[in-house]
Amino acid sequence: MTPTNIHLAQRVTEVTPFLAMEIMERAKALEAEGREIIYLCLGEPDFPTPEPIVKRACEAMQAGETRYTHSLGRIELREALSEHYQNRYNVTVDPEQIVVSSGTSPLMLLLAAALCDPGDEVILTDPGYACYPNFIRFVGGKPRFLRTRPEQGFQPQPDEVRALINDKTRALLINSPANPAGSILSRSELARLAELPIPLISDEIYHGLTYEGEEHSILEFTENAFVLGGFSKAYAMTGWRLGYLIAPKSAVRALQTFHQNVVISANSFVQLAGVTALREGEPYVAEMRAEYDRRRRHLIPRL
Ligand SMILES: Cc1ncc(COP(=O)(O)O)c(C=O)c1O
């Protein structure tokens, strides 16, 4: 067969590889060759998913829960998420404001597509999670990087953000607990960021894994925010691919329409397992958190 000349669009060739994944894939290849590997590459728990969550998924699959679901996600899961936000943060989230998907990652692309026309800007911290700028560039937007400093936990300062805002700015993306810095934004820092005259995107995927201080959702301070959350980290469910986006009501329909086209819906039985994670997972999360904390305390003085 003669090879076909395939033209790849510039937008895909400009996506930078997700290096943590590349290293993991290389490590797996070396492991297959018999090398002994200690995995430090990804934000991935080394615990198995808690037993009741696995059991629920198996039962759901056996009971035939294997079809497409509502494109926003199963109502049981969206109601359980709404309850979770009420109990944990004392905020009211309407299940109709939630889009459930196969991890938070596709939702980041959806959100970038919904917020950015070509040339529009999203303010990101540098350092930050390496995939964010790719989603923004992919839809023709421009990441505006705010260089953050160690003495501020590499978290954005409202005055410095203000200086970057112009009429093309569509949002500021914050991440607490942060990847890679591990720092958290305090209640007062979140409150001050919430006063900025732009929507906030708050990646709260590491919630549940805070070791010192309190954990707050941006929704405690403003409704003008998008929250990215998921099950990968706290519930040790990285491979299940389950995440969600909470959006202001006015944006939901646009996000839903795109989601119907691109993802259709997250896995049905995985969504039911997510309900069990929210309702029965906390004791397991507490155990894993205590073990991560023990390791952290071992490592920090040595670093
Ligand atoms: C800050 C941050 N957000 C999102 C993700 C991706 O999460 P998900 O597994 O829900 O796609 C990661 C994964 O490492 C991350 O570190």
C-alpha cells in the first residue's frame, strides 16, 4: 500500500504533548522490559478504588446500566453532587447547572470553546497545570500567563490579575489545591479573587486532599464562576474517567449542546459508581489522605 499524504491541521500539530503521560507511557514500556519503576509522574493515587464503588459499578453493569444517559449526566449523580456542595460548602447548586463528563479534561476543552472566540484571552498562572494553555489555544484563544511567586504559594494576586484584564479577557483560571505547587487559596484570598470583574474558572479536582487549613469552593464567594471537579484524585478513580463542571445557568445550554455532540454522555455505570463515591466514599478518602500526609511529612524535611 502506498502511504497517503495526510495534511494535519496546524491546530493539532501545535498541541504540546502532556509530558506526565509521555513519561508514564515510557515507564510502562521499561517496566514491560523488566525494569523496576517507581512512578512519580502523574497525579495518580497508588490505592485501588474503594471497594463499595467498584461493587456498585459491577452491579450496575450486570443490571444493564450500559446505555447512553442524559447528556448533562444521570440525575442521581447530579443530585448527589448538589447535596455534596450543600453539605461540604453550604452552597446551593441546582442539578441543572451540572455537566457530568468522562473526566474533567474534556470539560476543559468544552469550556474553552464556550468562552473564547479567536483572540480572546484567559488568564492562567505560571506555573500551572500544563494542559490548560493547550485547550485555550486549540479554540483560537490566547493564554495570558501571570508569573506567580513562591512566597505567595504560586497563587495569583488580585492586583496583578487586574493589571492583565482587558476587553478580550474572558476568565481567570484558578486551581486550589494547586498543581504543581500544592498550595491552597485561603477563604480571604478566594473572596478577593471573586471580586474581580471577570468570570473565574476554579479547578477543584484536588479537593478532599487538603492536609492543612480549610478547603473552600469558589462558589461560596460568587455565582459568576465555573467549577471543574472530579473523582480521579480523592476517590482514586483516575481510570474510570468521571468529572463534572458546575456552570452559571446562562452558560449551561451552550455547554450541553456541545457536550451532546462531542461526548454524548459519560459511562452510565461509572456515573452510578460516582453516586456511591459521594455517599459512602469519605471514610476511604480519609484513610488515603492520612497515608498521603504520613508520606508528605516523611518527604518534606528530606527535600
Ligand atoms: C489540576 C488538574 N486538573 C485536572 C486534571 C485531570 O483530571 P481528570 O482525570 O478529571 O481528567 C489533572 C490531572 O492530573 C490535574 O492535575
